[in-house]
Amino acid sequence: MSTPRPTVVSAARRRTAIDALRRGAVPENGLDLLATGLDRFESALDAELDAVASGASVFKAVRGEYGSGKTFFTRWLGERAKQRNFAVSEIQISENETPLHKLETVYRRLTERLATASFPPSALRPVVDAWFYALEEDALAAGADEKDLDGEVEKLLAARLTEVSRHAPSFATALRGYRSALAEGDEATAAAVLAWLGGQPHVAAAARRSAGVRGDLDHFGALGFLQGLLTVLQDSGHRGLFVVLDEVETLQRVRSDARDKALNALRQLIDEVHSGRFPGLYLVITGTPAFFDGQQGVQRLAPLAQRLATDFTTDPRFDNPRAVQLRLPGFTQESLAGLGVTIRDLYASGASAPDRITSLADDAYIADLARAVGGSLGGKVGVAPRLFLKKLVGDVLDRIDQFEDFDPRRHYRLTVTDTELTDVERNLAAASSADGIDLDL
């Protein structure tokens, strides 16, 4: 059973989703329009989001093979968080760009990718500005007059960040420096101090001196800054922060010493979340089964394996969505074709000739196209969704929409070239002898 969709879809939301699929990418938003098979997770995950909005914190691990929809799933869940007025941030873990064992880099990427329902990345400055506005409003509501406002705001700032300042006093210091620079009309210094607050390295020494902070953010300070960011978000009207650490399985390919540090950093993050240090945080990691079960991944660190242990010996239908680890079983031939039908119907609802779309790309044709794309990848249907949807939208639906005499059964032959495949898809395609698959129907 698929997730109920709104009966009226705006042209902008439809276009955004379709354009992303045409490029072979996961849409940034509008995922509720495409979601199939996620309804079994909704109740438990919505309850967790509501708990986080009330001051709890949650850690979740999502496991699935390549192509099983992990990125789609986390963005879909992120949209549900945004609907509850959460801020969200999606971070790609990689050895060179964002190594997990350097939490200061992870925090920097978090602020760079920070988004809210109103502001795209990076939303750090609008969030901080909204926080100071909220402090001013609170001070005025408490009876402060204009000449005492700065002093009262300073008292509120210190009070709200008392707990944060125990671990990271420079967070509050930097906020004061940012506000002072703005009050003096020094935009360059204000921007530099805010960059430092966001974990950026190599901020000009003069700006740091002006704000009263020194050096760059380090691994241990990053957790204190995350705590501070959560406080600022909540005081400025946001009910929580939803963070995704995507593709943590890349840890399996790094040097053993860096891998051990990263696994321990992950264990530390889980413990901090469960200790209640980060109220309002919903933290998700994604990875392949090999990462969670293999000796080069989670199993390498026994305390981490213990924290993530989840029973997957039963039928996937009975997986517990409240468990610390969720399993995405991946696509079958039937579910892939069902997703194609969903996309076709969404496309047709905004097409110039919707009847022609649904007639020429009927359910049977879409099922055959899904089978053919899976065949071109060595029969691995589970990794086919990205390529299948790219072909369906760009090669079939677009042509039906634009050319009255185009019939995909007569005029289209599926071909898959090496250059349009990812590394994983390319390896699977190499195992198949099919150079191209005719849809000779």
C-alpha cells in the first residue's frame, strides 16, 4: 500500500521532482509525491519526531544495499521533520571531504548544509538573526526599555547558553562578537565571526580577536557547538534538528587507524545522544549491510556493535520500526514497476497530453521497461531504480509528451552506456552480456 498523496500538486513541486529524476538524482523535496512502501514506517517515525520536538533525542541507523532507497528514505523523513518546523542537514561522509573521525569537519558540513522550511543551505545566519530577534522580544516583553535592551539581551544570552558554556564557552563569546560587529556596522567582521561559529577554519585573525575567540574549532569543541546550535534553533522557533550522516560505509575503505577513530567517534555520538546531551536532535546514519555486519565496519568495535545490534532474522514484514536500526529491503520487480506507475501518473498530471502519456506508457509497458533496465544491470533489480526512473522520464515520457507520433514500443530501444552508470552500476552491468535490450512488444 502506498502513502496517500495530495490530490492537488503544485506545478513547481511536480517540476522539481520530475527534473531531478530526469537527471538521475534523488529530489531534494516533494518526496511525499513519490513515496511507495514507506507507510509501514510512518507511525513509529512520526512518534519519534514528535518526541524529539518535545525535548527528547533519537539516534537511528538505516541499512540497505546500493539502490535500496536510503537517500530517498532519509530525505522523505527529513521532509516530515521540516513539516514539524525542524531544521535539517544532510552530510555525505567521505575520507577526504568529511572524515567522520574529525567531528569539527562534520559540524562544519552540518552548518553548511543547514536548511529550514524557509531558508535553503546555509540557513545558519537567518537562524542566528532570528535568535537575537527572539531575545530582544523576550527582553521587551519582560519590561526592558530601549536603552536597557542590549544589557537585558546579554543577560538572556548568558542564561540560555549556561549549559553550553560549560563545554564550549567560545560559542557564546562568538555570538556576542557577531552581534557587536553588526551593531557597529562592520559587516565583514560579522560575516567572518559567523563563519567561525559555523566551524570554518582560517578565519581572519583580526575578526577572531574582535570577537574575543582564538584558534579553530577542534574535535571536542564540535560537540559543544552542536549543543549551542540546538539551543539557538529551539529559541528561534524551531522544534528540533534532523541530521543525516550519509554513506558511512565509506569508512570501510579508509586506513585502519582512521577507521578505528571514526568508529569510536560514532560510538561517542550515539552515547551522547542517548545521554540526553542533545535535546531536540534526531540523528540518522545510513550504510550498507556489509558495514553493519562486516569485520571492516561496525563489528570491528564491540561497544558500537552492541549499541547497533538489531534482530533481522525474521521476515522483513515484521521488522520493528522503533528499533535503533531499520532495514530497507530494496526493490523487487513488482515494486519497481509500481514506482514507475506512480512517476508516470505524476508526470501525466502536468503534461500537455495526459491521456497519450497513460495510454502509450501503460502499466504493462512500464513493467517491461523495469525488467529491461534490471536486465541491463545483470538482473540486479535492487540497484535499478535510479537508472530506470532516469530512462522512464528522459527517454520515454518526455518524448511521448513532445512528439505526437512517438510510440515507445516502436521507436525506443533501451540502451545503457558505460558513461551514464555509477561505479556500482557499472560493475553489475559488466556481469551482464546485454549490450542493449530491445523492448520488442
